[in-house]
Amino acid sequence: MSKSSFPLVAGGAGLLAASAALVIPAPAVAATGCNAGKPSVLVHVAGFKQARGKVKVSVYGPGSDRWLAKDGRVGRAKMPVTAKSMDICVPVPAPGRYAVAVHHDLNTNGERDRHDGGGYSRNPKVSLLNPKPAFSKAAFQVGNGPARVGVTLLYVKGLGVSPAGI
């Protein structure tokens, strides 16, 4: 797999009920660092294979023209993995349609490889042969406050990709 392709992404029906973007009530927003009055994305990343390594959340948008391009990110957060699931807030410049890509660098080597996990907002179906979903499959709406979106991580298993626990 090339370094430019995202290694794994969440897919399959029913993996995460919170696949649609929703506005978060103020108390939940305050606990995560998202500002209730500013456009942002609160990403619930679930299914880390192990609570170690680093996680990078990249936000693309507000349209599809720069989806997954190296210079296409409008927001990003990078931090150590501290639990099997994490809520990560990423500010965005304005309301609009955005999509999220998550990379779990399990071995902290700074590269995307077969040991790592990954996923996309709204958990579109992907495979090793088709690792990059269309923007429309991962996109969600952000308004004047935080939008919540879920990502279930997938990891390479044999000739396929699946959540860590399966």
C-alpha cells in the first residue's frame, strides 16, 4: 500500500450508531474543549486496537475538491492515544460540509503501514482495493457550533479490513 493512500477506513452497516453529524448539547461540548459558539467537529474515535501510539484527525472541506489531498486539510489534531475510544475536537473555519479522516499510528513510526488503523467520518464501506471513499460518503454538515461525528477504526486483517475486535 502506498504512503499516499489511507490504509484503512471504517465501513459496514451498524458499526456506529453516531455516524450522522449531530449538534452536541453545551455540557458535552464544554467537556471536550469544543466552543459552543464556533464551528468545529467533535470526532468520537472508537475501536483503537491498543491504547498506545498516536492518532491524527484531519478535517477536509468545506467541499469535495480537496478531499484527502495533502494540502486539503482545513483542520487537524494530533495526540497520543490514551484510551480505546477518544473524543477529539477540531475547529473548522466556517459552517459547511466537511469530512474527517483518522489515522492511528500504532507503532509511532510516522508512516501509514499495515500495523496502523484508520477510518472516515460516517464510516463508509471501504476495502484494501478501494481504501478511499468519495467525499459524499463521508461528508456531514457543520453549523455555527460543534457537530458530532463518529469514526470506527479498521485494521488490516489478512486480505481485508475490519474493526480491531472482530
